[in-house]
Amino acid sequence: MSTNPTTSSSSWQQRAQAAYDETQNKIPADWRIDERLLAPAWVDVAEQDPDEVEQRVDSVLASSGILSEDELRIVHSDATAIVGKLQRGEWSAVAVVTGVSLANPLSRSFTTLTLARSRSDEAFCKSAAIAQQLYRCCTELFFDRALAQAHELDDHFSRTGKPVGPLHGLPISLKDQHELKGMRNTIGFVSWLDKLADADGPIGAALEADGAVLYVKSNVPTSLFSSEAVNRIWGRCLNPLNRRRGPGGSSGGEAALLASFGSPLGLGSDIAGPIRIPAAMCGVYGFKPSFGRLPFLSGKGVGGGAEFVYPVWGPLARSIPDLALLMRSVISSEPWKIDPTCVPMPWKPVTLDRPLRIGVLRDNGMVRPHPPIRRMLDETVEKLKAAGHEVIDWDVAPLHVQAHKIGFAFLFQDGGAALRAELKDEPVLPNIYTGKPGSELSTDEMLRFYWEAFGLRVEYRQRWNALSLDAVICPATSHAAVPHDDYNDWTHTLPWNVLQYCALAMPVGKIEERDMELSEEYRREEPRKVEVFREGLKKVRGEEENRAMWLDNNLRRDSLGLPLSLQVVAPTYMDEQCLAVAAVIEQVVKAKTEA
């Protein structure tokens, strides 16, 4: 990591503003939108005026006139479709050549194909630029680098008639935690603005070797330890489905890019739910793979816990096949030859042509989800049963409570020392979950929790095997997208990280008008407390706070139409089966919904 000395003597406010202005200035003048639609410069929620912004501005992508009709078709396609069309040259007639029909693709020359491939990447540069202006979802824009790489790919295709690899020409966005040579990698810290990466991280290098085009890095919370993507450099990321609500975190910028068609496929990271939570808040797909399937070298972070609750890279996308596309492509590069933490385990797709045995975890013993999520889970169970699958109630709530407590103990173990060291004179934001003085773990406590976590992994697997389960389904979160800084809890995600299971969040429904009426049963529920070993910098929230949001008539009404997500879980190294089961569930849910 090298240092850029030019800004080291400025105040943190000046340096933060200069970095943000530098990013914004990379948006060409003819890609700029009406200033009245720009995302506001909110950082602290106390500064927020909800009436300052329109809730939904997703029509701007089409109405701005910045993208052509052909480019709009490109950015609204999923990654798998884009790769297929790029590799066959089928975009040229749509994107570039006037009067050439898709029905006659073989009539195009290689020059035409070259122009089409460059246009594909430019389309996503344009849509990402629009998304950045509307939602503050990016930290770095490197469109020139991306377009130069696209030209190199086109030159290769024109010479050989073959694509470089399975991701040839596909734009992929990266969470601002991954190192790219010569670029900043701040994870929201002003003090890291001087640090430039000396080399590409292995997963980015693997993606580019497969032909992917990297073009933006996405917004994150300071230190990554938050479910709200906000920091004092790049500002607060807004949810494209309702800008008055948060996109989740810490991969919130990635989820917002996917939801706003600014990216076809993204790379996030997960240590307590930071892929699955944003995916659920923004209505996209997010997969936390098993530790060791993807290389994690060069993934930056601060704080304790990663020695016991392993962080992983994982994809965010707009379809399950797109998640598999990224997993398959990176693993095919044999990353275990570079990263010693990677398992030498090729990707082997699973085909399921039999009735499944699926466990359902309705209540984790800590925070019961809002009524629409309960309805969504019940309806999914009934649809699976009607399709011939066996669904078994799986009550592991007491174990989940203990796994959650252990997870927070590990994450708070350094007492926030690493965070304070990196903040320098930059004030800490109130949304950050990290340790504080007094939350430290002694050596004896760390050893005790380590062995307790190991014991939990053994007991969960024994219970799983006793029922011969294919997967477990449960809520991804306790609520849909909520107002900024009100994301409630990690109780539905963190335990699976402690257990080292793989898990996927997928949209299966929306909040509907029928959800607006409060039942007497819900009104009478007594809120439970979420226990942690020691409190950190921000108090851990529980059922009381979660219920308050749904009992608020205005917030409940404002949530109409927001996506509801299901979590599909499988044991360690059963990643292929986790995605295969999710695909079966999605097929069942969609078939029954359409019927």
C-alpha cells in the first residue's frame, strides 16, 4: 500500500470533500441529471428532512435521455443474458448498427461487434453515473479504465473470433473493500484517503482474467460495521425503492447499484449479514458462500472477530443463475493456488429432480419478524407443500440465541481500539456497531467462546443430519427496508456466520395492502430482549424497537410495495446445493403466484 502525500496536511473535512468532488467530477457533463433530483448530502440522520427528496426516482434512468433505447435494453438484462449476447456478438444490431436486425446477426462484421462490446460497458457506465447522482451508491468511478479494457477485449475478439473467458465484456462492480492497483480503498475512513493499492487483489484479478470489466467501487459504512451505508467521505447511500429508507449494509452501495440497474453483477462481503441484509432491503439476490470458496486476500477491514467469525466475499445479482455465474467463474481460476485460505474444491452444479426436505425456522428466539414477513414465510411453506416437497418445522431458537451472543462477543472483542485508531480526529457516526472500552474479551473468554461456537456447529449438524434436510428457510431480516439508521438487528443473519453456513437472500414477495391491518394477536405480543455478552458502542436493538416501527401507522403505510426476502441456508461447503434449492423454491413460488 503506497501513500499519496498531497492531501495529508488538510483537515479531515477538506480531504473528505475533495475526494467526493473528485469522484463526482468524473461524471461527464452530458451524463448529468437535473440538480433538483440529486441525492442530498445527508450524513447524520438529525440533518435529514424526509420531504427534501422524492421517494421514487427510478424513472429517471429512462426519462433522462442519457441512455438510448438499445442501452436501456442492455442495462435491464441480467448478467447471464448479457454474457451470452456479448460472447455471440448479438448486441451489435441493437446497440450500434442502424438497420441491422437481431434476426440476422451473422451479417455483422468484427468492426460492428467491437463497437457493440464497447457500447455494452458504456451503457453501464452511464447507468452507474445516474445511480450515483440519485443514490450516492459509489465511491470510485473509473470509466476510462473500464472502456480501455473493453477495447482490449474487443481487439482480442476481432483477432481470434473468441471471447477471453466466461465473463467476457461483463461489467462487474466491487464493494469499496477490495484493492485495485493505484486506487483508494478507504472503507469510509478519511484517514485512508492517502493509501493507494500497490496491486490488484486476487478476486478482482481473477474476474478480469475471465474477461470481466471492473468500472466502479460501491459505497459502504465507515469501518463496515453497520447496516447503513454511510460515511463522511461519500455520504449516505439511499435505497432506490424509497430514498427515505436505507439500502442496508455494509454492502449497501452494491445492492443499490443492482436495484437501480447501475450494475448487472456485484461483489460484496459478509461477516454478519452484510450481503444478505442489503439484498433484502433492495429486493435483489445476495449469496454468502462458505469460507474458503472465494479468495479473501486484500479484503480490508478493522476491528476484532475475523479470526473467529470469518469474512467472505460473495456476489449480489438480479437472479440466482447470475450468483452461480460469479461463483463458478472465480472458482474455475483455482484461487487456492494463490490464497492459502481457499479450499481446493471445484464448483460442481447440483441438479435436484426429487422432492426436497426443507426445514423452516420461523422464530429465532430473539426478534420475531414483522407480520408481512411471517405471511411470506407461511405462504412459501404452503406452496412448497403443494408442490410435493416436505417442510419440517426446525426449532433451534435456544441455539440461535447462543450463536448470536457469541458472534457479538467476538466482533466487540477489541473494545473498539482498531476503530478509534483509524478515525484519528474524524468523529464516529452513531450507526456503527463496534466494541467500546469495557467490551474486550480476556484470553480465557475468547477460548471459552471459541469452543462454545465449535460445539454449536457440531450440534446444528447433528440435528440437520437427523432430519436429512436439504436446506433450511427462514427470514433474511426482521423487517423490510426502514428509515435511515433504523435497521434493527442481525439476529437472522449473524448466527449463520458463526456456524459457518452458506446462505442466500432472495426476494419472494412484497408488502401488500392486506398487511396494513394490525391483528390483535400482534398487538398483544410482549417484546423480548436481545442479550449480548457486553454492549458495544451502539446498543444492540431488539423486538421493542422492531415492533415500534410496524406499530407506527405512517411508517407501516409508507412501506407498501417494499420487497420481502427469504433466506435459504445450507451447511458449510454445500454452496452449490444452497443455490439449487433456492432455484427450486423460486420456481415454486413464481409458478403458484402466476397461477
